[in-house]
Amino acid sequence: MQSRTWGVAVVAAMAGFLFGFDTVVISGANLPIKELWNTSPWFHGFFIMSMALWGTVLGALTGGWPTDKWGRKPTLFWIGVLYTVSAVGSALAPEPYSFSFFRFIGGVGVGISSVAAPAYIAEIAEARLRGRLVAAYQFNIVFGILAAFISNYLLEGVGGKNDWRWMLGVEAIPALAYTLLVLGIPESPRWLLVKNNNRLAALQSLAKLGIRNAEELLDKVVQSVGATPSRVNLLGKEIRRPVFLAFCVAFFNQLSGINFILYYAPEILERAGLAARDSLFNSIALGVVNLIFTFVGLYLIDRSGRRFLIILGSFGYILSLGMVAYSFFTSAGAGLLLAFLLIFIAAHAVGQGTVIWVFISEIFPNRARAAGQAFGASVHWVLAAVITLVTPVFLDETRGILQHQPGYIFLFFMAMMVLQLVWALTVMPETRGKSLEEIAA
């Protein structure tokens, strides 16, 4: 029974692998494209580096509609199609505008994925396993990030000036594999019952998942639905608290600086004194640490709880970001800088990285889950896009506002993590071990 649910969840979580790969693969292409098209910092930040994230914003804002209208499974399938088209188109793009268009399409896939996949996994999982199963989506994001760093490193030098095309195009292989695998998973039983009013299909879906107490579970779902309004209003009094919580966890996730570091890792390490190929290799170290500590988060999330992990991660963020800033201010060297970047990645993997998609997917009632997931994902991706857009303006070596002292950026992120710690200690509730219906009640 458990193995069937795990297998289905792993297939859905593969959307996270493509999410991670697509998000970070651009880091290897960043500098070659900057040299090839010789664009301004604003143009490079908007059209090259953050365009995928603006697609992600659109995907997150609109992802709740197809997830509710067509179902979780068809939405997951079309996500795979978007990733495939984006990978091939980006690799073959002859100039920056078509490149930006195909990166935008991939971003739409990422945004919808961050709505549909966690919602689907949360809805097929039992309460005692839900944290680990939804966090498997985050594990796949991290695995995709590591795979992108390794792929970029291995493809360096393969195609000469066109290395970056191979880096981006190789994503089409896992994207196509995922698209085909999704055809074999069942639809979410909660969606079939709540949105499609089809109890028989919901029972059949639960049977495919190997869940035995299906009738009892569906009765609880029906009872829960009766306690929530039929129309979802994210501004309504009924779900004001989960909306606030989703906003906060997404806000603090991005104000940790995680996307800033992942997108610009090679450039940050080069600024600290590493050669280009060394910086690509050390980016792999970031990915390995991310993967290892995501395992730690997976182990702890259903044992110690979501709130504990956020608090633990906050302390790691504050220490590491403060020391990264110190390394830049004192020119302490690339080795020390890399060590504290690794601590930062570990803190993120154990804390926000493991918790965010789990927490957002479980705090909304059944009728509002897709809309609530879309809201939380949208906050996450709008901030990610803004941070990625403005980074070249601050970081550019010749024209950046903080070209001589990037340490101030890390001090800002550290201050945000102090606020996150206060929020977690005083406001954030614990959801471990409760069914979705119990949390909604």
C-alpha cells in the first residue's frame, strides 16, 4: 500500500526535478551569453536571467485554474510538454529575444508545477506520510539543481562557444521521460470528489493508490467540504489566516537570498577569486550539500515538525549570511566564502527548502487548495523574479551599484532571516501528523 503511494508521488515529484534543473541550468550559461550578446545589466537581468522567472510568476498566478478545471493529472502532463519545448527552443535560439521567449515558456511550466505537484501529492498522501511525500517534490528540486550543476560542469568545453546551448538543451531528455510517466498515474481522489463530484472514480483512484479505508476517508472529505464555502475567495474571512501564513513562508523563502545564490553561484565564486571552471566545479559542491541536507529535512519533517525545521534553518541562515558578508568585507578568500555558502545551503535545505511546499499544500481547505497553492507560489516567484532582475544592477563588475562590495547584499538577507526567526517563534503553527481535513477545521 505504502509503496504504491510512494511510486505515484515520486512520478509527480519528477516535476520538481525539472523545476530545479530548469531554474539553475541558466547559471552555467550566464557569463557565456553575457559575452556573446554584450547586453546591458538591465537587459541581461530582465531578458536573460529573470525571464524564466516572469514566466514562473504567470504560471503560478494562473496554475490554480487548470489544476482545478482539468484536474491534477492533465495539468502535470502539460507541464512536461512545456519543459520539453522550452529546453529545445532555448538551446536553438539565434538571438536574445527568442531565447527569452523559450525561457519564459519553461518558467510557465515551473510556476504551474509549483501549484499542481504539491497539491496532488498532498491529496494522495496519508497524514503520517504527507510531510515526506510532499517533501519528495523538494528533494527532486534539489536533485534537479545538482544535476544541472553537474551537467553544466561536464558540458563545459564540449561545444566550444556553444557550450551553453548543450547545457540548456539536455533538459529535453528528462522532460520527455517525465511527460510519458505521468500518463500512468491516477487522478487525485480528492479532486475527483470535491471538484468533479465523482465518488466512484475517487474510490477507484484510492484503490490504485492501495488505500484501504477509502469509504471512511471520502466521508471525512465530504464533511470537510460542507464546512467551507463553495466559491473560493482568498480575501474572505474564512481563509484569511492560511493566506497570511502562505504569504509569510513564501516571502521569507525568497528573502533568504536562495535564488540569488543559486542563479549567480559561479559569478559570486569568481568574484571571490576562483577561475571560471573552478567556480562551476564548486557550484556542484553547493548542489551536493543541498541534496544531503534535504535528506536530513525529509527525515525530520514528520518527526520534529515543520515549525522546528524553520527555526533551525533560521539560525543557520543568520550565521552563514553574516559570515559570507564578513568574507567579502575582509577579503577573507574564496575558501572561507565557499564554506559559509555551503552552510547557507545546508540551512536552507533543512529548513525552508523542505518545509515551504509541504506547508503551503496543507494549510488550505480542500476547495481552496489549488487557489491557495497558486497564491503562495505566486508570492514566492514574484519575489524570485524581482531579486534575479535587480541582481545584475548591484553585482555587475563594471556598472553595478555594489560592484566593489557585494557584502551588503548578504547583510540585507541576514536581517530578513532574523525576522523569519521571530515569525516562526511567535506566529507559525505546527501541522505535523494531522489530516488535511483536521488542519482545515
